[in-house]
Amino acid sequence: MKVDEANSTIVTDFLILGFPELVDYKLQFFYIILLMYCMILCENFVIILLVSTSQHLRSPMYFFLGHLALLDIIIVTSVVPKMLDVIIREGSAIPFIECLTQFYLYGGTVSAECFLLSAMSYDRYLAICKPLHYISMMSSKLRYSLIISSWLLGFMLALISLVLITGLDFCGPNVLNHFFCDLAPLLEISCSETTFIDIDMIILCFPIIILPFLFVIITYVFIFITIFGISSTSGRQKTFSTCSAHLVVVCTYYGSRLIIYMVPYRGRSLTINKLFSLLYTVITSLLNPMIYSLRNKEIHSAMMKYWLICSKKRFM
């Protein structure tokens, strides 16, 4: 903090508390989070490598998976390195500009992932409900349009939140009882009137969370109708298996975000808030590759071929 000419304090940095309730287990917690972070990076880099190099993973589904993996890497990298510093130091300062940068980068990628999951549900809808026209309808042009739109919309809508936050006054205290610069804890310590921003944030939840989620629900209604119309049990199971992983990821992803952003923050305990944030920041990014990609037979096949090629080069 610093003092201006009118003897009022102006916040120039924030103190992130992290997890004071786990101070007796900070080393164990630090190593668990570090291990999870390394696993997330390895899983998602492997997916990106396989999707970008394997000739067998050229379908639109894997094209979207590669971008989902990239978004997960950016999400955790914007939060976890600073969180590890907070854990080991039992609290750590972060400059105001760095805090806003973290807030924007995290918000932009999370929003982009919401739109990307909607694009992936449309891909599954075309593959199951319109299989004869799937290749022609999910053209290269449409794929790139969906990807570019997801990234642009995510960061443009996050920019609105950033502008609103920069308009707030922070005059003390400067303590964030959280593990990163998220929206709710920043509003908690602002000395400005935040009712207007609270309303704006709820409004922004509709294009970022509610509308994409409704789109996913609508596509899956048609998908289930098509699946139930298949006469054979084995046919239904095989068809459902092509979209079950995406459905699990969607439920976990949107479910945690609906709880965080649509349920009033001030009515919940701080520990529960941080646990939910940890769930959708770290746990979801860890499970996404396991659920969606690493259990996929084509991914396994591509991994085995890549490993065999690397092994042959090593012994040549």
C-alpha cells in the first residue's frame, strides 16, 4: 500500500492468504499440488503432441481436443505457480497489475473453454445425428471458425469484467482470503459499491455459462433421441461411448461454475469457496485428459506408435 496526498491508503499490491487452515500440512499440500500440476502439463502436452503429429487423429473431435488441452494448460499455469508460492510462504504478495493480469488470463481461458465445450457438443451432435453429412458439414472452415470464435469471445467477454474491476477502488485492507485473484474475493475487499458489478457479473454469466450450457443440453436431447432410436443394444452402447466422456466433462465443468458464479458468494464459507475453486481450477484440468482422451483407444494406439518410433530411433 501507499498513502496519497489526502492521507488515504491506495492499494498497490494484495496479500494472498491461500490456505491458512492447512498450515500444519503445507509441505504435503505443496507437493500434492505440484505433482498434480506436473501431471496436468504432461497429460495435455502429450495430447497436443499426438493430435498435431499423428495421421490417425485428424478428425474434428481431436482437433477440438488439442485446443481443449491448450486451454487447460493456460488455466492452470495462470494460477498454480503463484498458488505454490502462496502455500510454501503461508501467504504471498502480488502486485496490483499482476493480479489483474492473472484475473484476465484466467477469466479469458475459462470463458473460451465454455464456448469450446459447446462447439464440441455440436461436433458430437453432427457425428451421431447426421453421420452421412458429418464430414461435409464439419468442414475445415467451420472447425477453424468455431475455434477462433471460442477464443475471441472468451477473451472479449473477460475484458468486460477486467474493465469493471479496474474501475473499483481498493483502499484497504489488501488481504485476499483466496489462492488467486478471482472475482468474488476482489469484490469482497473493494471499498467501492459493488452492487452494480454484482448484477453485471450475473448478466455476463448468461452468454458465458448459461447459454452455452443450454446449447449443450439441447444438442444432447437430440443425441439421446437418436441413440434410443437405435434398435440394437450394442449399437446404442457403441454410439453413446463416443460422447459419454464429453458429457462427463461438461457436467463437471459447468456444474462447478454454476455453483461458484450463480450462487451468492457471501452466503458460503470461505473454505467451501476455495474448495470449489480448487475443483474447477486444478481437479477438472487434471481429469479432463483422463476422461476424454487418455482412455480413448485411438489415443492409446497413437501413443504406442509414437513410443515405438522413439524407441527405434534411440537404438539406431
